[in-house]
Amino acid sequence: MTNQPEQPSTPAHPPALSGPGQDSETLTTTQGAPVSDTDHSLKAGERGPTLLQDHHLREKIMHFDHERIPERVVHARGAAAHGTFVSYGNASQLCRADFLQPGKETRVFVRFSNVVGSRGSMDTARDTRGFATKFYTEEGIFDLVGNNIPVFFIQDGVKFPDLVHAAKPHPDVEIPQAQSAHDTFWDFVSLHTPAQAHAMWQMSDRGIPRSYRMMEGFGVHTFRMVSDSGESSLVKFHWKPALGVHSLVWEESQLAAGADPDFHRRDLAEAISAGHFPQWELGVQILPDNGTYTFEGIDLLDPTKFIPEELAPVQALGKMVLDRNPENYFAQTEQVAFHPGHMVPGIDVTDDPLLQARLFSYLDTQLTRLGGPNFAQIPINQPQSPVNDMFRDGFHEHRVPQGIAPYQPNSLDGGCPYMSQMASGEHPPLDFPQALGDSEKVRAEPASFSDHYSQARLFYLSLTAQEQAHVQQAYSFELGKCADVAVRQRQVDCLTHIDQQLASSVAEALGLEAQRAPADLPQPQPSAALSQIGGRWPVD
Ligand code: HEM
């Protein structure tokens, strides 16, 4: 027997914690029965064997044993905050979405993340950053699941597992900084050349942001907005930080990785605690929906392309302020489930093949990650608008649905929930004759996806001399980690398509030859528009 101090009938202090599952002043089991000792297991005598009948011991250990859930297959490391989005209302002619009407305030939850690193990795690694925003609108959830880089590595979602397998640490030793991980990444990027533009952004200072508060965000794909009258426009989403875009220099990023692996997470949480609330403007580039899905020679369904702002300025739609840190990391930051298919009336997808694959992937992975089909009921994922989905049962069903007839049509239970009236333009007609079924099924990429270099070049040439020097140093450092000389050489060959001087300086740093563009690599095919922007496309 242990001598327990007598419990006062009224505790001297109210419990420090409250909230669901923490509303008793007395420690209890999960069944609500009082617990008198949580420090000693029940034993047969002071030094005797532990007794299986100790339910509190078994329940406490059982729960602890299952505290971890699978980390996200990508974007595992992240940090988040709550906030508010206020609409300026100037998109109300363009888009019928309620949250974009004048003055409308909408709660948001934003999660920033690293793509490749595991949940325990360091914040400042060179990587793309996720920028995912959940809008709790009165018409349901709208998720804008973007990145801090406006282009992506691949043009078709079927390549996503290949990309991630090449970028993640090797499956044998799983050492992220091992040479082998660099070998596979550069092997993929130099063979699958649509990845060259994204790789260029990653090797630039954008790959090592100073702070989440100083990052732009991009929806990457082309989305569709539909007005009240059914008119459709194509848009690219942008987040513009009020603090401007700032980066670390490489040495800072390496030092921070050792001295403060939580550098970005800490920065976000401390800024919010100190009342320095980060702000962004949400904006769109508006592009005509004329059935061609091209703009100034750029294929709008190709997610490896961005639209230069000189060609289509970003028009601000509203402001987001993040003003509250999460109350609980696991319950909110870890369990939040974003999905590019969470849309509201007035916003729709396009036929971008990368976006189409994403529409499948997120639901599918969350089914495993969050333990079954009911993760929309987790508080952070719950819409703030009324829900009646007629779904039933499944693991972790927390609702207690009433009635006997969750099916449609029915004449019992007072009938079914009403269907909303389909607004005009909700499903715009198919534009492509092939899509109507009069052509063969194909696994092929359109010719308009074949320019893999001109935007990498455009971006590189838009940088200052100092920023270009950082890019050159980043390629030299990262390729220097790559043990396979043939892979290094192939990537340098790719750089010759982007900028000969860049290729030469990287080749020299690596002791390689800077070849002229070899005939066996696809030749750059710059679009007409890109060749004219600011006169920055030098004609070889
Ligand atoms: C997670 C962005 C492409 C599959 C995420 C997250 C972001 C993001 C921001 C983190 C969400 C969070 O914070 O919880 C993007 C962007 C893409 C892209 C901008 C391309 C433009 C893809 C593709 C696939 C994919 C092509 C698969 C076909 C996933 C998966 C997760 C994820 C499985 C983990 C989701 C979870 O466990 O909750 N992505 N992604 N992504 N993404 Fe993507």
C-alpha cells in the first residue's frame, strides 16, 4: 500500500487545463471513474509482480502506445496559425463565392510546411515550402493548398511517386544529407527535364526563406472562377506578404539548422505571441477563359509554368491576418486535412493533369493518416457552416445521426435534405473535342508541355547579380554532394539550356566540362511572350 496524501474535498486551485475531456477537477480514467494514484502500478506487495487487473495502468499505457499517427507522406514538418481573411469585395463581379463578397470576414487556419523533411527534420533545409490555407466560409470549406514556388516539378500526377521517391532519403540508410539522396534527386531532375524550372527556384534564395511571414504563396495550377451570371474566368492565386519576400543566406540556414532546428516554427509562434501578426494579401492573375487554355503562348494547364506579372498583374482580393497560435499542435496542426478539391460555389478546377491527380491523392492518404473516413469531424476540419451529408458510420463516427432514412430519394423522416439549385456555369461545357469521346485514349503529353527550360531561364535572368551568384553556389554545393559524376554532368548539360554562363561556373566549381547543349536533350522552345518580357530573353 502507498500512503497517498488525503485529497481535499475542494481543490485549492482550479485545474490548469479545461476543455473537452479535461473538464473534471479530479483525475479520472477515460470512463470518468476517479483515479487515486497515477504514480504507482498495482502490485502484489511492494516488490511483487504487477497485477493485470490494474485497469488504470493498462489504459494509460495503451493510450500512450497509440499517440503517434503516420506523418504526412510529404510536407510532414509544419507549423500553423489561426487567423481571419477579409475580402475587399473587388472580385464579386468575377466570382460568386460568398467569402469574396465586400467586407466579408472568414476564419482561416494556415499550415506552412517543408516538402521533403520528416516531421523531426530542421526548418531551414533548402526545400519548397507548403502554404496551405483553410477558409471556413459560410458555404463550406475552401482549401487553397499551395506552395511558396509558383511552378511544380512535374506536369502529370502519375509522376508524383517517382519525384518523391527520388527526393526522399534512400530507403536503405535513410540519411537525408547522404550523397545517395543527392544522387537520386539530381538523377531524376536531369532525366525528367520538366523539373528544371522548379529546381532553379529551389536553388535560388526562395529555397531558404527567412521566415514563413516573408514568403509568397502560389496556388500553382490554373483555377476557374465563375460569376453570378455564369461567366467563367481562369485565375492563378497568389499570396503577397506584407513584410516582403526575404531569404536566409546559405551559411545562416546551415547554422540555424544546427543551433535552432525550429527556426521558422519559433519565428511564427513568437511573432504572433508578441502581437506582430503576419499579413498577406490574396490576389489573382485573371486570364481569359476562351477555350484555348493558353495565355500569351503559355499552356495554362502546364503546372511547370507561371504567368509573368508583366503579362497579367496580380489583383488583390483581400487581406489575411494570422493572430492566434494553435491551442494544441497535434489536434490542429497535425490533424488538419487540406484538399485541393475542397471548393465552394464560384471556384472550380481545370484539366491540369497534376491537379486532377491531387484531387484523388489527398482524400486517399488522409484515410490512412487520420484513421478512417470521418476525419472531417475532427474539430479543426469541421466546416463552420451546417452539414448534412447523409454519410453514416465508419471508424471514429462522433455524430449521432437521427432518423432511419439516410438515402435519396426517401419519403420517410420528412424527406431528404434539399439539393442546392445548380447555378449557371457551375459545370462549364467541355472545350476539347477529344474529351467528348471521339478520339483515342492516350497516355501522352501535349506538345505545348515540351518547353522545359525557357521559364527557368526567365527566372534566372530576372535575378540580381548577387542572387545569381547564390544560385550558382547552390547548384555547385548541392551537385557537389552528388557522388555520381555522370549525374552531375547531365545536370550541368541541362544548365547549358538555361544559361551558358551559369553552366560554365557550376562546371568549373565541380571540375566538369560545360558542354554546349547536347543534341540528345530536348531543345528549349521559348514561347513568343516569354521572349519579349522586358527584353530579358537574350537571343543566342
Ligand atoms: C501535402 C502542396 C502536388 C500529394 C501537401 C501540402 C501542401 C501541398 C501545401 C501540405 C498540406 C498540409 O499542410 O497538411 C502541393 C502543391 C502541389 C502538390 C502546391 C503541386 C502544385 C501534389 C501531387 C500529389 C500530392 C501531384 C499527388 C499526386 C500530397 C499528399 C500530401 C500533400 C499525399 C499529404 C497530405 C496529408 O497527409 O494531409 N501538398 N502538392 N501533392 N500532397 Fe501535395
